[in-house]
Amino acid sequence: MFEEVQDPKAAGLDDYWAIVRRRRWWILLPLSVCWLVVWVVSWLLPATFQSDALILVEQQKVPEQYVVPNVSVSLQERLQSMTQQILSRTRLQATIDRFHLYARDGGLLSKWQATDPVDQSGGAYGLQDSILHRLAGARAASKQRTDHAVHRRKS
């Protein structure tokens, strides 16, 4: 009544190659269509680039007995002061105008993005440069106050 099932031989490399040859259109057609869709989408989407900048602020590493610090406030207070100055309305408005952050949909863009990588890096480094310029100005003003105090003490 039931025929005995013959033991199939183990599939070898030749058997797999024969399957691939028989089913080549089942393999190549979806692969080609997927590649074509990805290629078309890559040409249709605009190229956008994103960059980030990091500013490292460290405390004084030279002992105070060798170099007298010219800043009398703690690092945390200095960072808080810089944050308030950087996030002031006038500075933010200048940054918004400089980098056209209200360009799309009338709303503030969450991240600065550009279609040109040079513009993109200029945006992030422009923001970083304005912050570093502010820090350099604060450091120069602090140095002048310290120099003035030292000269008054000597006189």
C-alpha cells in the first residue's frame, strides 16, 4: 500500500549550482529591481550633510602656587554665564539670520543641514567659532583686569 521512501542522497555543491542555474531569473530579477530602485531613489533625494562641533572646557591644570588664576569664579559658574550669553535673544537672532534657520516651513530647524558639505561644515564651525570668539574675549577682558590689579598693587 505505501511505497517505501527512498533515502535521498545528500545534496552536494553540484546540486546547489544546478538549482542556482535553473532559478537564475528568480535570483537576478529581484536583485536587479532592488538595485534599480535604490539607484533611482539616491538620485531623487537631495544630498544633505550634517556636522557637529564640540567645545572642550577644562579647569586649570597648573597648580595655583605656580600660576595665579585670573578667573575668580568656578568653572560651573563660567559655563552657566557663557550659556546665558550664547543663548541670549540677540545672539540667537544673529545665528538664525546668518544660517537661514527659518528657511523651511516657517519653523526653526532642529539641526543645521545643508545640501553642500562646505556650507554644512561652515555652519557648525561658524557656531563654534562664535562661541570660541566669545570665550577669547572674556579671557582677554579677565587678563586685562588682572594685569590692571597687579599694576595697581605694585604702585
